[in-house]
Amino acid sequence: MDKEIEALWRKEIKRQNQGIELIASENYPSMDVTKTCASIFMAKYAEGYPGRRYYGGCENVDEVERLAIERAKRLFGAEYANVQPHSGSQANCAAYHAFLKKGDKILSLTLNDGGHLTHGSPVSFSSQDYDFAFYPLGEDGRLDYELIAKRMEEEKPNMLLAGYSAYPFEIDFKKLREIVDDYNSKHDVHCYFMVDMAHIAGIVASGLTQNPVTYADVVTSTTHKTLRGPRGGLILSRDASFGKAIDSAIFPYSQGGPLEHIIAAKAVCFGEDLKPEFKEYIRRVLENTKACNDELARLGCVVSGTENHLFLLNVLDSFGINGKQAQEKLGQIDITVNKNMIHGDTLKPAYTSGLRIGFAAITSRGASKEDAIEIARLIFDCLKDPEFDIIEGRKKVTDISSRWQDVTNLTF
């Protein structure tokens, strides 16, 4: 093996095994998913779709892709699935293209309140190809459905977009569907309803939150994060008649040959997620996240509260430091987090007033509720004390992480 890459690989295995991974968008796949990502399917070019390829020799990858599609549809109760998107961003790009014309208006959550880069950031293709308007969170940091309905009437969008990257509460997709239907009953220009469920897809698959596929016209997702699969994207719909437009928006519009080794790994992931054990895993994720949030609150920190796999810690009000400083200090003791904007943030995105903290990854390794409480206390001690002993902090982190499974040897 390439010695330089092997050395870095071993360093990364050590970093992940010894540390505590609390980035909400990360997770650890099973050995089977990892092995499939490295399979010989990576050598096959397969532009097109099963039964309609531009190359010969696709009979086996056709079956792989069909299996991934059928499992995805069964997992989410969908009538249509496209498993080819290379990422969540490309899934969003295709969904927009399938339903909208360039310049059409999309109503999305204010980015600083938890929206994603592809939900209208000025530096993203999204805002350069489409006209974005925004709805803020309510004063309590939760979705204000009456305000969303009001913004619909004010902006008259062609699409309402829901699903967020830093929103710690449940989303009432049924209510949003009712808002869209009521709007459409009054206006000639039709408004579509799209959900980007990338962060909560695993919770949806477990049945422990509302399923947006039941209510939205199109649903996009990643397959890592709470689904615990390979890095990649997914598009679903309750209406199979949208399939032709979505397929064309992936290939040939936005992608060439699909990554059939990743699609095979997606099929493995969906198969794992269909098992009863996956629901229990998600229950533990929710329990651990709440335990850490509640312990930090008990210690006097300003936290968002949580109803899913993540919460927000206001480090500016809790400790008098910004998110960048908090991220770096916790990184010194091998706790990995990311700085994050919070509702009403007064600091720039490069600094932020908060941290986003999630428990999907370490719960996959076996973290318990007791571990989550201990981690909360360690975060508190580290950020509160300017003279905190970094060496002692690293030792405590290693003591906790050593109880868990090796990241390269996970079975679910």
C-alpha cells in the first residue's frame, strides 16, 4: 500500500477511536458498508438507469441499483426513489431542476436559523439559479407555522422548502402540507413542497418522527448522518409520476456515471436500517442527546433543548467565548464539535455564538446515557475553566472512548 496514505490512514483511525465525535452530521458505518464501498463495483461505468444503460456489462450493477431502490422505497414508504446522487447537495440541485425553472422563487428557512448552504446561501448554486426568500424561526427558536403561512402569501413562492441542518426540534410536515394546500387553493401559480431530511432521515426511517414522504412532493436526503450509510445522496417521492423529471435531472443534467460501489453500499445500509435493531439504535441516539443537553442545562448552560439527534449550546452566553474558540478548546482534548450559528446570532459565521452537538456517531460505537452525562460535565469543565488541564482532559476522553467499539469493526 502507498506508505504515505497508509500512515495518514492509521493516524485517522487512532484519532477517531481515541476521540469523542460529536459532529451531528457524522456517523460510523458498519464493516459491511465500508467493505462494499471498496468493492469491484467501483470499476464499472453505468451511465443511465437499470435496463437503460449507455454501456454493456451492466447486468450485475443493474440488480444492485434495483435492490437499493426497492429497499429505499420500503424503508420510507415511497413510490419512487433515485439512489444515484453523489451527495445531498447534488440531490437538492436535481430536485430544484425537476420541479422549477431558473429564476423561480423558493421559500426557505433563514440560513442563520439552521438552513443549509444549498437552501439559498449567496455562495451556493442555489441562490444563483433561483430566487430565494426566507422565513425566520419564532422568538422561541421553533418553527412558527403561522408566520410561514404569512410569508407564503407575501412572497408567493414556487416551492416551500423544509428540513434543516441545525434545528433540534420535531417538524410538523403535515401542518406544512396543509399550509401549501391552502395556498394553492387560492393562487393560480402552483407551489411545490420539498423536504431536505438529510439530518433526520434515520429518525424518519425508524418511525420515531413524522415521515415527510407522506406529505411532500419531493424529499431529498444524504445516506450518511443518522442513516449510518456511505456518503451519498437520495431522492424520494410519494408520487411516481415525478420520477421521469427527477431521473433526467440527475442523469444527464447534473451527473454522469453513477458510483455503483456507493449505491451497493447504500443498499447494504438500507437493509441494516430495515432491521428492528435500527429503531432501538435511534432511541438511544435521542436518549443520549437529551441527556447531554439536560445535564448542560442543569449545570447552568444556555442550551436549545432537543427532540432529535442534536442540540445547540450557546457558548457566548454560557462561557463568554465564541464558537470558534470553544471548538478549538474542545478539540485540544479530542472532543470534536463544530461551531454553529444560533437563533438571533450577533456574531459572523466564522466565529458564531454556538456549538452544534450530536450523538449519532458515538451512539453507533456504544455510548450510553451515562456516557452522555459524563461528556456534558467534561464539556462544561473544559469551557468554563481558562486554566483547564488539557492533558487530564485528554485522559478523561480516552477513558470514555475506550469503553466503545473500534470504528473499523462495527456490526449492526
